Amino acid sequence: SSQKKFDEIKKANQAAAKKLVEDQFSSSSEDDDEDAEIKQGKILAKTFTIYTSQTDGDVSELERTRQYMNEAFQSGAMTCLICIASVKRNQAVWSCCGCFCIFHLVCIQKWAKDSLFLVSSPLTDDDFGKKDYPWPCPKCRFEYKRSETPSRYYCYCGKVENPTVDLWLVPHSCGQICEREFKPSCGHKCLLLCHPGPCPPCPKMVTTTCHCKKAKPVPRRCSAKEWSCHLPCGRMLLCGQHTCENSCHAGDCQPCPRVSKQRCICGRQTAERLCASPQWQCDQVCGKPLPCGNHTCEQVCHAGPCGDCPRSGKRSCPCEKSKFTLPCTEDVPTCGDSCDKVLECGIHKCSQRCHRGPCEICRQEVEKQCRCGKHTKRMPCHKPYLCETKCTKIRDCQKHQCRRKCCPGNCPPCDQVCGRTLGCRNHKCPSGCHRGSCNPCPETVDVKCNCGKTVIKVPCGRERTIKPPKCKQLCSRPPTCHHSTQEKHYCHFGRCPPCRQSCQKALTCGHLCPVSCHDEALVKQTGVHQSAGPWEQPSEPAFIRTALPCPPCEVPIPVECLGQHEVSPLPCHSANPYSCKRFCGRLLDCQNHTCMKECHHVTKLNGSADGKKAGPECSQCEEECTKPRPSGCPHRCVLPCHPGDCPSCLQMLKIKCHCKLSILYIECLKLTCADLEEKELLISCKNQCPKELPCGHRCKEICHSGSCPLNCSQKVKLRCLCKRLKKEIQCSKIQEGQVSLECDALCKEMKRKASEIKEAEAKAAIEEEKRRQQAELEAFENRLKGRRKNKRRKDEVEVEQSSWQKYKNVIMLPVLGIAVVMV
């Protein structure tokens, strides 16, 4: 049992998965959102690309094809009229070549089989095989041969069998170029991708002339290659007298519209008639004498000869057994033999003698069998025999009896109305009673939007499953909130969307409510339903639409703090005086400090409007006087913090003089009140300034401030370059470079002699250096000689050099350098 349950659940899951896949690939399951519309537009543009490239982007001729392709994507538009079900992407279909309606392949096969069976039911098997009976399309009744019954699933163009499902192609399309012949055939093929519906007009360019062949050939679209030059046609009409005066046109020319006098065929009468019908007959008998000379022609207005007399030659008697040769003036006599002509019954012959005129009815009594063959009776031959027996055979509808009296067996088709409910479940079959499935309901139903301005036509029976169309009209329902008008939105079913306009109700403060409309807010309803017991499952809370009160007013109101320091915007519902948390800052009675309390309320006294003066709620000043002292006074005020100026300072200051050598005692008041000159005299110690000038002499001024003057008056000695001449001059003039002492002729002569001595000493030093080098060379050569010479050298006495010779080079070189520099 467990395995059986498992198998049942498995089958149910597989069936559900299969149904989900089928619904996913349904052509009617496309969502109506923006992404689906964008995707559909791309597919249509891709399908029309090759065609529009030939027409330079002109798509005016594609409207009919575009309609069929839009129906392939539209929800519920592709409906099989046989089974009244949606046609899905993954289902095998067949398309009619007459009306291009799409059916399920299985449904159309069953339809064709039933149609052929109905045709073949009254026939024998031998008769049915002799003729290829057709079957009709369920919609347009276009007839197909029996051999054209579809057996395989092809794409629209018929190239690919069982085309694969591709979401980026038109449903049931192979994605290749259509290449079907245009109708009417022009020699070109369709350029669209494989598509439903008819092929558009041919977009190829051809060179063609007008209908009358008078204008020059011009390039035109193949689908509109027939054109008129609007010149007079000029072709000869059938009357042979006039030419066609209409503008250039297609086909044969119209009959000549002119009127002329025409004679009749016999030529007796003349009348005005249209040139288009010159042959006409009058109503007069010909009356011309025949060749016999006894009779005249009895024909009405005719052409040609009247012919021979109809009473000439051999003529037969009325029973045609005897022939007589008589003149045309005599009638043929009866022969006297029996008539023997077959009567109307087809069995007996006339028993009267040869006579003129028709024979009498057959009056012989015979035993007749009724039409159904069940009864016999003797009665006159000319009377039919019908019994009262009713036929009990079932008619071809296989439902009703014939019930016709004395039926011979070939029962007529059932004359009753079928009356069965069609697949749409709305109408009954109006056809005569028949076998097999009823024809699809031919009616269409309008599916409307809520306002009824947007309508789509769908097959009857699909209105219950198809989605209503999207309407672009604005919703005209009155608003359900307190607003006079609602926000603009499109037509829809169900409740209107919540109002998103601002409330704008007047609050108690006088402002308008700025939040969104809350007349129909969704509120969770709790505590309404009480459970009957612990066994009852808790239900989800219900939501009801109710009007909510307006929220507190949030309009910013400028409010001043308690201490009047700032103005801040506060919500209207809480706009009251507040503390800004700053220091009070109001000026105390001391006129020097401010109140350090936190922002607080201050009572105004004596109607004072000054917002900076302290009140009784402010603190009292307990600080010392901190007012700035006069410049140079280092002492503080002896009074507590007070308004106004501080008293004069009477303390003594201990200060150094300008030269920083003496200490002076001066009253603070004198020093701070003195000007610059007085202050300079007060701080001076009246002694000579001890500072040294840049020239190295001491300043001659009395103790002073700032830098010493540079005009030194001290006498100094000035020498020439050779230090021989000297002169006393004021120091300031030497510093300024105004005075200089030049060497005279004697000084120059002494410089010349000194230079000559230095040159002689330099030459002597050079020669001495050469002799020394020569002695060193000779000593080196002597060392290279034999022992004798070495012994001899030992006996030689070395001569010691003097100190001048040793150090003269060291002394003379610097002296010569100094002399050159001085020169």
C-alpha cells in the first residue's frame, strides 16, 4: 500500500511539473509588463529587418502582418477554434492558407477525419474511393483535398519540421527567411523571417510603364507596378467609331457612352441607341412571302433569308406512322390507325385512333405497390399509391427516426436543429442535426476594460479566461476620500489605488495637514474574533480601511529662547519657549561681566526694553576689578569689580635707566601719564653713555634710549700704504671714506729699490739651488765608481753650509710674494 501511494504521488508531481512547463512556454502566458513589451518589439523588429531595408524603413504595408504577429504574443489571442483552448509554444499546430487561422495539429486532423466521414456516410465504399472528396477549414470553409490532410508539424513557411522552441523568435517560427511566393505571383519571394499570417506586398523595385503604354517606364514597387499616367486612353472602342476618352486605366475599356441612330436587324425601324449595343430587334413580324408564294415568314425581326416554307415536303400524320406529300395549302389528314404513343405512366400506350393534340391520362386499373413496398392495391394507373405507414429508420444524424409516410428507404437528411451546446458554453449549434463534432462557435465576444472604451474581440468562450485589455483612458470614478479630484491613473478593475495627495485638512493650529491622504488607510484589526477553544487555529488578522486622525502639526514655527539668544524653528505642536543651554550673557551691574547662568527667563524692570541688561534672576558679580591699567602700570586696581574708571596709581616703580647701569625710583602715575619726551628724561641717569660705537670709540652722548649716533668726533692717525707718511683726521670722516693719504715720490723710489733687492736675492737663490743639485749629481756619480774612488772620497773633507744658505729660500719666497702684492 505504501508503494502504491508513493507511485500516485509521483505521478501527480510529474503531471504538475509538466503542466507548469507547458504554461511557461504558452504563447498566451507572456506578462504585460514593460520588459515583455520591449522583448516583443525587438523580435518584431528583427523579423521585419530584411523587408524594411528594401523599403527604406517604410512599414505601412506591414500592418496586417504585424496584427497577426501581435496576436501570437497577445494573451489568449492564439486560440484553437476547434477545442477553444490556448495555443502554446510547444504544441504542434497547423495554419490555414486561406484565413491563416491556427489550430492544434491533433484537432485539425480529427476535424478533417470527421468531415470526410460525414461526406462518405450515405455512400458505399466503392463510390467513396472513386472521388477525392474535400474537407473545409473550420473558419473560412476553404476546401482542402483528402490528400492535403496535415500529418506533420511544420513552421509557418514549411521549411522546418518540428521547429524548436526559441523565446527570441515568433512562436512556431523557424527563424529563417520565409521565401514563399507572393500572391498574386510576381516572380519574387517574401523577405520576412518565418511569420504567421499573409505575406506583405512585394517591396522589390521594378521598371514598368503605365496601363496605356504611352508614358516612359519608371521604377516602382512590384506590389504597385500598375499605375496610370492620367492621360486619355485613346484606344478604339467596340463600336468602331469612337475612341476611349477615360484617363489611362487597367483592363478593357468601358462600353462607348455615346448615342447614335441605329437600325434594327431587319432594317425597318431606326432609333437612337448606345453605340455599345448596335444590334437590336424590333417587335414586328418579318411578314416576307416565302418561296411557296402562299405563306409569309412568321419570325420576328431577323437577319438573313427567311428560309423554305415549313409546310413543304413530306409531312407525317399525328401518330407519325404514315407520311403524305401534299401542297402547303392543305393540312395532313389522320391515318385512322391506333395512336400507340406511350402515356405518362411509361407503361401503357394510347388506345385511341390517330389524333391531333395530347393523349389522355392512363385509366387502366393495375395492382400497385406503395413506395415503401409494404402494401399493394388495385387502382387507376395514373394515381400514385402512398400508404400510411411511417418510416422507423434512423436518419443520417443517428439520433432521430425518419417518420415520413411510405418512405422508399432513401431517408432525407434530418431537418431538426442540432441544439447541442457548443464548446463556448454560451450558444447552441444552429446547424441541422448531424453526426460528429459541431462546428466551432462562429461568434466573437467583446472583452472590455472597466470603462468599456477599450475592446478586444476574442472567440466566444474565451472571455472567461482571457485577461481584460489594458486601457489607456484615465479612470473616471469619483474619489472616495475628501478630495474633490483624485490622482490621474488608467482605467482598472477593483478598487482605485490609495490616494497619495496631501491631506490639506485644517488642523487646530490653523495649518493644513501636509501628509498623504489617510482617509482610507489599511489598519490591522485585532481582538475582534474570539476563538471558540484551544482547538481552533489562530486566523490571520483582518485589515480594514478606516480614516486615521491627522498627525501632530510639524510646520516649523520660529520660537525665541528664554534668554532671547536665538530663534529656532520648532514643530507647531511643541512651539513653546525653551532654554538654548547657553550662558545668559546679560551685562551685570558692574558693567564688566556677564551672567554665567544657563539660558533663563529674565523679568524686565521699569518697562525697560533693553534685552542685554541683567534682571533680578541673573547672578551677582563677585570678581575683582579686571579693567586694563594705563600703559606701563603693572599694578591692579585696589577696588572690587566696579563700573567707570579706576583711580590713579600712586605706587613707586623701580626701573633701570637707558644704559642699564643705574636704578631709578619713579612714581607710577608720572611715568604712565608722561609723553615720550618726558618719559625719555625721567628714565635717563644723566651720565655719559657707556656704549661703544662701531669704530671702537665710546659714545659721547648723555644716557639715552635707542642706538648711539654714528658721527664719531674722535681724532685718529691716517698712514699711507707704505706706512711712511701719517696725519690726524676725525674718525667719522674716515668711516665715510671722504679722506685718503697717498704715497709721494720718495715712497715710490723706496718701493722700487726694495723690489730690485728682492729680485737679486731670488736670482741668487736659484743659482744656489742649481749648484746644490750639481753637487748631489757629482756625489751620486762618485758612488758609482770603484773602491779607490770610494776610499778617496773618504779622505775628502766635507764643507758645512751656512745658516743663510740653508734657509734663504724659505725666507725669501714669502717676502717676494708680499712685495709683489703691494706693487
